[in-house]
Amino acid sequence: MEAQNTKLNTFTLSGLIIGPILGSGVILLPPLLYNSIGNYSLIIWSSILVFGFMFALVFGKLSILYPGDGGVSLATKVAMGKKYQLLTSLYLVCAVFFGPVAVLLVAANFITDYFPNTSIVTLGFFIYLITYAMLLIKIDFLGKLMLIITSTITIIFLISSIDILLHVNNFTFTLPNIDIGEIGHSFILVFWAIVGWEIIGNYSNEVKDTKTLTKAVIFSAIIVSLVYFLIALAVCFGDFGNKSLSFKLVWLVEPIFKDYSQIILTTISVILCIGTLILFVGGVARLISSLHLTSYTSKHSKNGTPIGALNSLSIIYFIILTLVYINYLSLENLVAFADGFFIANAIIGLITAIILFEKGFLKNSAILLTLLFFIILLFSNIFILLTIIGLFVFTYSKNSFNHKKCQ
């Protein structure tokens, strides 16, 4: 009975999902996209949120069919074999080598004004220590905590966006002249907004039953889509006097929160970034633990935390933070690496769905998303594409070699 009570329910799982999926994306992407392509951003947002909803349903279904700490990679093993399970796991792990450090730097950037004599990398290090401590908390308590925080942040964004839209005098919509390259680059950027759904399956052992996972995914997808779309509408149509220069997200909350707007936005930003870190680092630590790579990475603490894998990831983050500190890596590098690997991992997951699902909406969605994600991936940096191909060749060759050796 006690074990059952420690499981996540629909709302506590939603608390773990909504905040992290919004994450740093909801802070960075709306102003970044608008400043880059103007009102075209609304078309991009409309498209990506529809795709994101389909993406969530597909990966939610895979997580239900094959639950476990290994997440969607378990479904890939059934559909395509162990080599592709290893490959998709490698893509996801590689993405989470770089993505969380990018999120740490984003969070640090928001608080740098309050610590003027401290480097961004050092601030990122201390933010990670907070995240690490939270990952040691029992998962059910963490879910409840994130539910309260996520609900508060969601309400702030919703009422701020609605308030701005209610005060719009004229809904004019004009599109600037931009080329196809800018559109493709915008889709690469905005993909960050739907990254995270592929991690949900790694928490499937923490839920009470499969209905809980289904309800949480649908509810979370609706809320995330609503928040992003209302913010995008407010950014495009809001009457901001100096929007023509460069839009700033703080303008979204200023009409209601006045002089407290900046501190509220800073607090929200850091909390959302930590929420994203909890989802990704916690999820991938469970994945690494399930792969049984070594006896240490398979270790769990008394409350179920995959402590060995978590500590191993932490060492990698400290190394990457050091590389950023010596200017060997930048925030742009980290985001580009992470997005490329996330898309590659998502494509394998979608191909898994195509193989496993019967004919119907989810199978058709998986086919459409596979084509779209492949096109988006082609807009990535050539070095990232070569690395993704290299990992594929390495994994395939390694398993083929081992198979011949066994024969």
C-alpha cells in the first residue's frame, strides 16, 4: 500500500511534464522567433504545436505499450532489434550530454544581473547543485511540488497573454518577406518547444497505471499548446509601443505586474529551467541505469533515484561547463548539438511507432512527423549530421561484427 502511494497520479505527473516542456523554450523562443521572422512566427507556432500534440500522443502510446525505465527504447527493441535500441539510446544520451548544460547557461543568464561579479558558468554550476538535490527527492513529492509551481507559472502566462489580447485595438496581420532558409532555421529553433515528450516513457514505472500516463499526456499537451499559442498571439498582436525595435518577453507581464515584472520573469525562468533539467536528467539517468552498462551506473538509492547514472551524468556536465568556461564550447553549440540528437532520437521513435501501430490516426501521424522531422534535421549543421550518421554506422557495424564473431 505504501509503494502505491509513492506512485505519480495524473496531476503530479502533469506537474512533472508541463513545466519542463515549457521550460526555457517558453522564455526564449517567442521573442527570438518574432524578432527573427515577425508575424511568420504565428504560422510556425501553429504548425509546430499541432505537430507537438501529435508527437506527444505517439510517444505517450509507445510508453504505455512498453513501460519501463528504458522508455521508448524498449518499444524500439521490440520493433527493430537491440542495435536500434542502443542507437536511439545513444542519441538521447548524447542530446542530454549537451541540452541540460545549455539550459543551465540560460538560467544563469537570467540571474547574472543579481551576481555581477560571478561568471555565468559558475552560476550554472550552483543551479545544477540545486537540481541535483531535487533529483534526490522522492518522485511523488517532487511531482506534487512541481504541480504547484507549474500551475502558478501557467496561470501567470495565461492571464498576462489574455489581458494583452483583450486590449488590442486592431488585429492586423502582415507577413514580412523572408526566404525558405529562414523558415527552415526557425523550425529548427522552435523544435526546442516540443522536445521532452520522448522522455516521458522513462517515468512509466513511476505511475499508478497506464490510464494515468494517457490522461497526463493529453492534459499536459493541451495546456502546453494553449500557453505557447496565447503567448504567440499576444506577441504578434499586442500593442507594444517599441515592439518594432526588438520584442522583450517582460513586456508580456508588465501590464499586470508593473514594477515586479522583471523579478517575476526571472524567478519563473530559473524555475522552468530547473524543471526542464529535472525531467531530462532524471529521465535519462533512468535510461542509462536500465541499460546496465556497469554495476555503478545501475545503482539506485533507497528512494529509487538512479544515483549511479545521475552521478555519471553530473561528472559529464561539470566537464562540459569547464569547456564552456574556457570558451571551447558556446551556448549556440550546445543547443545545436542537443537539437540534432533529439531530432535523430525522435525519428527512430517515430519509425518504431510506424512499425508497431495498426492503421489509424497515430500511425498516420507518425509517418507525417517522420517526414517533417527528417526535413527539419537537414537544416542542421553539417558537423552534427555527420556525427549522427557516424553513430549510426558505428552502432550498426559494432553489432554486425559481434554477430559474425558469435557465429
